[in-house]
Amino acid sequence: MRRAHAIRGRRRVTGREGKAVDPVLTTCPFCPCGCGFYLLAREGRTEGVIPSASDPVSRGRLCARGWASHEAPAWGERLTEPLLRHDGRMRPVSWETALDAAAGSLAAMRRAGRTIGVLGSARATNEENYLAVRMARGALQTPHVGTCLSPAYQPLLDGLHDVTERHAGSGGVADLEGCDVIVLVEGDVAVTHPQVAGAIVRARKAGCRLVTIGAVASQMTRLATLAIAAPPGRERAVTFELAAAALATGRLDTATIVAAGETFDELRRSLAGVEVSKAVARAAGWYAQAQRAGIVVAPLVGDATDLRRLAGDVATLAAATGHLDRDGSPLLMLPARGNLRGACEVGASSAFLPGFAPLSDEKAASRLEGVWGVPPARETGLDATAMLSAARGAVIVAEDPSVVLPAGALAREALGRMECVVLLDAFATGALELATVVLPIASFAENDGTVTGLDGRLRRVRAAVGPPGMARPGWAVLGAMLGRLGPAAEYESAEGVRREIARAVPPDAAPRWRELDQVGVAPKGERNGLRRRSLGPLTPCEPVEPAPFVALWNGVFDWGRDPLVRYSPTLCRESVAQRKLFPGGFVELSKEAMERLGVRQGWPVRLKSAGGEAVAPALMRADLAAGVVVVPFALRDGLAPAMGGRSVASVAVERA
């Protein structure tokens, strides 16, 4: 992570050829850390980035993605004019024609009772995601709304809510640097969330004890004071044990126990007799005794129920030891992509209304009816994968489901069967080939609005240049579609949409959407005074049949095919090279496993499971356990038959 020549206040700087370049303070569009930087533009084109020394997150530091974030908007394959499919071919049309065709097709499907799905995106702003939700639950009266990444993140928020009555953790990235102990439930944060990794490294240098929990070693594992190996895809087996060990220390928070009442006794009984390893007992002791202790849960593969229970485990651990509402003791659930938390918060979810209001909340429904002019659809919707399978039409905002969803090939087939696919995007992606109407929108570099960081802070996105060709801001396009679908909706700016969000969310959340300053607004009350419904009993992990090999994905998101990486010459090189070398994918095995199978580097192996089989080259990875097989998420399609549609699967491996 580099720190160089950060700007402390807005001023003109000199670009190439000695010409003045305008710096515009905005927010990095990649991971959810939400780093602020100055986007440099000259003559209508983005030219570079300078970090902001006064930004509370980046503090003058940027990762490689941040430094290269100007490249895709300037050099990527952009959508610059509305397109309408006619006789199997995409043809340029006017905005009026495209909007009328999109709204007319969707309205006809609504009248015919056909299933329609709406997908927001972690790449879209809060304002764009909110208008997508209003279109779905309001204008189209469909409950099928969400994002492709919600299934990996929403269970973690639900697990927090089970303990705290809030769909959020507490604290922020900067709090990690002051921790005495950090428990990191690993993905690979050095790659996925560089600012989080940087804060942990600085804490470690200051003497913090780092405990990592994961099935696959990472860069953070090598820095750990104590690395606890978890069964593949079953990190929850360790967090359950950790909660039991913490209660056994007796170093508990009296106020929490009194507030929990009888439910604490239920919790204690559910953990009685749990066998705890020495390593877990040691980690629990460190955490319980620390003055400031943090928990970070990275994006994980696994079953939704297990992810929810894992979040409940760590929230219970934090609450029981008094860290849940303590200053300097963060509890962070990391979204996989930039604005995923914001998308969920404004209602891009199959299970909630804006502001995480329950679907059964009469006051929330009445409030939305007053804002939207129509009662919201309040049924529980389908998640993104099931939605695409069931829907006959879809509206997709800044997303390519075939790239982001785990079952990418199935998503592509589902889109190909639909009668109407309305695509709003700034870049040409694989979804373009399947769309019936294409509405070009601005990228982050040309857009105004807000995004929500992993700490809950609202961050401004500001336009540094105008959108190319005929492209328009996403909020304006969605507003125009709402005007045609009815009831009428008119917005003059992204600010107007944000003011409407403040009226649509529950009253206790509204101030965040009204009080937005230059660097954003941190959520009030997320550290102190957290309400606890109960600490309740924790459910033990389900036993699993032992298997010679367990295969798992190495992540939940493919950065290489994200358009901001794909169209960046600086960032795309590793992904392009990997796909050229291994077009059908590869697997990683331990040295011991390769010797046992009698294979060498690059030799093909066959993976078999109940779902099917696949053949791929095997690469050796020295830090893997003998029975673990790592499948790159980015190349998952080639191994899909053997994985059987799951992120973790028991497999047989043999030399092909």
C-alpha cells in the first residue's frame, strides 16, 4: 500500500505537459473500505488519482486498485448510446424509444402476472439501488429484488441481528490499529480488503496479538501470533468452540449477563461440556482479558445457516466479554464488494424493506406507501440465483450475473430464456449479449451520489467528468423508468433521491441520510447502547462424514472479470495471464497429496463427487493441509460439475 504526495485540501494540480488538472474528492469504487481520494481529470478525461491525507479511512494511503481506479472509465469499453434488440441484433435508438420499450415490456409483463426480478449491485450507488428497490416493490409489485452478492453477506448480518437486534457490527477499520487482540476469521483480506489488512499489520507491529481462523493459509496467517486451522468451509466449528471457551474463562461482562437474564442461562447450558482445544482456549483467554479486542469476519464460502450461526457466535463472544459496545473494540463483517452493505441497507434484499425494516412492519409499509404512492410488495422474494431461474423478465443495474453469481453458467442460460432483460450499465459486459434493452449509465467517475463503507459511514461519490456519448447518471435513468411505470417520480439530482431515502427508512436511521458532510456520516449509536435481544443458546455444528478430500472455492468474488479491473491495463494482467494458461481452470493440492496421487506440477487430476466429475491441472501449494483442494473462484465454471453447485464439496481425487 503506497502513500505519496497526498492532497490535504482541494486545489488545482499540474498534469502532463504542464496543464492544470482538476482534483475532485470522491470515493474508491472497489472494496467496501471506502477510501477517499482525488480523481484527476483534464479535458473531460480521467487521468490519475491522488490520495487524500485528511480522509478518515485512507489517510493518504491507497492500494493498487485505488491507484488505478481512473483507468477503466477512461479506457474501458463503454456503453455510450441506448440499444434495442430487433430481429436478433442490437440497434442504436433514442432515449425516448429505449425507455418506452423497457417500461412498456415490463408493464405488460406485470399486467400478465409474469415473474419479474430486479437486481441492484454493489457497484451501484445507494441512490441507484434504492430506486431499483422502489421500481421492484413499488412500480412492478414484485418482491424479487436483491444483489448477486447478498447470499454471502446477508446471513452474517442476520446472525448479528439475532444477538444485537441490529443488522450491523460496530467500529471501523481505524479501531483495529489500537486493539490488543484481533480475531480474524479469514478469507484473504490482504487481497480483498487491503486497508483492513494494513490496519491489522500496523496493530501487529504495535504488539497486538493476532489470531487467525481458516482452512487455507494466507498472508495474514503468516503474521499471526496464533493460527487455528478450521475444517474447509467450517470456520464455524472454531467460532462455536471459541464462544464456549470464552464463557469458561469466567471473565464476563456483568451488565450483559444481567440484561440477558434467563437467556444467558440457556447460553451457558448450550455450551456446557463442549470440548475446547488448547489453541482455542488460549485465544479465548487473550480476547476475554484484552482491554480492546477486535473481531473481523472476511467474506466466506459455506452454507447460509452456518454463516448466520458463525456471526451469532462471534457477536455472543463480543457481548459476553463486554467488547460489543466498547470503544476501540470493533466487530466487522466485511462485504465482498464496494457498496454491498449500502445496497442491503436501502432494501436490495429479498427479506427486508429499506432500512432493514421487516416485511411484516406495518409502520414501514405505511411510510413507504406515503413516499411511493403505492403499497410496497411485502412477500419474501427469491435470492438472485432462484430469481433468475423463475423470472421471465429482469432489470439489471450495473451487474453481470453470469460473472458474479456462483452458478455463472446457469445464470447465463436463465437470462437467455427471458422475454425481456433491461440492462443499465456503464461498461460492456457479458450481460450485453443477453439484453433486450440497454440503457447506458455513468460510471463512478461521472456520477454523483453516496456509497456505504463497511463501517456504515456514508461516503460521497462525485463526478469528475461528464458521462461519454449519450450516457446518463443511473439515478436519472431509473427515475425516468419509474415515471413511465407509475406512480410518477421526479428527481432533479442524486441529492433529491437521498432526501427521499431519509423519508423511506425508519425514523432512527433517517438522520444519517440527511446529515451528510464532506467526508460522510458515521452511523450514530453503533458503538454504544447496542440493544441485545438475547444471548440465547448456540447450536453445535452438524457432524459431517469424513472424506479423503474436501474441495472449496478460494473466495466469493471474481475481481478479474469486474469491469473496473478487466478494463484497467494495470490491474487486469494477472487475471488475463491466468485465464490464458488455464482456460478450463486448475486445482491446488498439498505436496503430500500430489505425492500420494503420483502427479507432478501441471499434471491433470480428476475430481469426482455425487454431482459429477471434472478434470483439471493440479498445482502444488506448500501451505495446504493434505485433504484440502482449492478451486479458484474465478475459474469455477470448469470445475462446476465436480462441485455440484456448492462452494464446499467432498470429492474423490485421482490421477487422470
